[in-house]
Amino acid sequence: MRKNRHGWQVLSSVSSPDQQYCVDVYALDGQFGFAVFRSDPEDGGRWTLLPGQGESGFSSAEAAARAASGGQVSKLFRLPELWITEVGEASSRLGPKDNVVGSVIDHYGQDQPIKVILAQLKQSGHDLNELGPDDLAGVDEFHLGGRLATVELLTSASLTSDSRVLDVGCGIGGVARTVAQTMGCHVTGVDLTPVFVSTASELSELVGMSAATSFSVADASNLDFEDDYFDAVTLVHVGMNIEDKVGLFTELGRIVASHGTIHVYDIMRVSDGEITYPVPWSSDPATSFVERPQAYVAALTAAGLSCTPPVNRLDLVRLAVSKAKDQPPPVNLSHLMGSGWPTMFGNLSHALGDGIVAPVEIVARPNG
């Protein structure tokens, strides 16, 4: 595998029979895409990128290769099925970090969740032209305690309508919309999973919150924001998928203002028992990095941050569950995560009940 001048890690390249065009399938920051090039006679046959012919944001190399085999590319030349297989084999040789990132995307990347959510809302009698943020609460707050936990998380933050908030690992935008709605400020959301980001944007538009929220695909450990930019950062049930927590918190510490706060709410290990997979955040142990609260404190400290003592929020979660039983939401996480959700949630429930893990909150601030 090689890197081209665009910084992509090229997994495979195939040329047209007349050698006038070629297609590259590449990996970049844990995601995959394809690009089309033309042999430019005016530049000595050098390969020139054709704008608008490629596509990025795929969760697997095979998906990118199959997309390249159709659409406008097929007008240039037909790509062989064998090549798609070869691309998949090449992707298996990616480094550990790339494979972990790709697996996380695959775990969360469901096909067209917006259609599932809207169909369920319509079936429950909702007017899709009159939706509000509250109608989505059962599905877009993808963490223990749901909206109740989100509101509680930011009680210690001093936010105004001028504040800028970043939600890391935003999913389909539930936390961002709740914070924007309750605090009256603008919230930016970032997530690894492209389909979640596009769904977050669509849902915000549907409920009239496009101006208050914005979403983009990004790696939490390598964010494209200026230093000291945000007044608050939220990290809600995300750290379980990130192994390098010192690197993560160093990056979050870089982008948060000196007066700002970082609000961590993750599932953390509180005893030595064994976690049974799959669980909501991971299909297997290879992409699960559940740590003890003490490890979070150590990572935050190593990143140059000071933090509050960890707080176990299990009682708040039980309260949220009790309220949900009294008023079941019209659409919930089983609709988003599909047929595997009962097993995932059952395994998590056992781990919570056995005292192996717990939802824990930590608030961190830059030193000085």
C-alpha cells in the first residue's frame, strides 16, 4: 500500500483498458473512498484527479469499491468483481488503528436511520411536518439516562446564548439539540460515522434547529478547530471506543477555552467482572476500551487538566428508566440499532446489575 500526493493510503488502483483513466480506492483517517483520475497528455501522461467523480465516507473498502463500480464511473469503464475482492483483501492489511476505527464505524453505521425513525414516528401518529426535539428524545439520546442525563451533565457549566459548545461523538445529534434547546447556544457535533452525521443534520432541519446546531465527520483525537475555541465540550458515552485517552483529552484540552469545561459521561469499569459482548458501544472486545474512573482521572491529569471527583450516575439512570416506562417514547434505540439491540442492551443490563460497569460523570477544566 502507498500514499499518494493527496495523503490517501491507496489500497488498490485499476486502469481502463485504453489506459486513459484509473480508479483508486483509498483509506483516510479510518474511512474509505474512491477517486477517478485521467491520464493528462498535456502533462506528459500524469494522472489528474477528476473533480466530482469520486466519493468518500464509506465504512469499508469493499463498499467504496462497489460504489466505484456503478454510477458515472461505469460510463468510463467496467470494474471487475475480482477487483472488489482484492480491495477487501488489501484493506485487511491496514494498521491496528485504522482497523479499529473502521470497526467502530461498522458497528454504528446503520443503513438510512432517518427513514427508520420517520417511519416509526409516522406510524405512531406524529405529523412529520410538525416535529419538535422532544419527539426524538427516545432515539437520539444514545446513552444511559437519555435526555435527563444530558440536562444534568451541563448544570455546572456557565453557558450563555453566545457560548460555543462541541459535542464529541454526537451520533444523530440528540445531545447537541438538547444542549442548544435548553441552554440557548450554538452546538457543533462531530462523529466518526458519516450516516449518523447526515442523519443528525436532517433531524435538526426537521425540528427547526439547523441554525442552532451543525454537524461534521471527524476523529475526536484529531479535530480541525482552533485552540481555545469552545466554551464547553461534551463527551457522552464515547470514551469506551477510544484507546488513547490521554491523546483524546489532550486534543479536547487544546480546543476548550481557558475558562471552559469538558463534561465526560462514559460507561466505566467499577469491578473486575467480565463484560459479555455485544454491547451498545461495541460488537466485540477489539473496539471496547472501558476503563476505571481512576484511569480517566489519570488521563485527564496527564493531558494538563484538573477534574472533579468521578460521580456514579446509576440512580439518575434508574429514574430515567422509570419515567420512560410511564411514558414510552414513540421511537427508541431498538429502531435505530436493529435486531441486535435486545442482546446488546441485555448484556449491558447484566454488567450494570452485577456492578461491573456504571455510568460515571467527570467534569474537567484546563489548569491555570
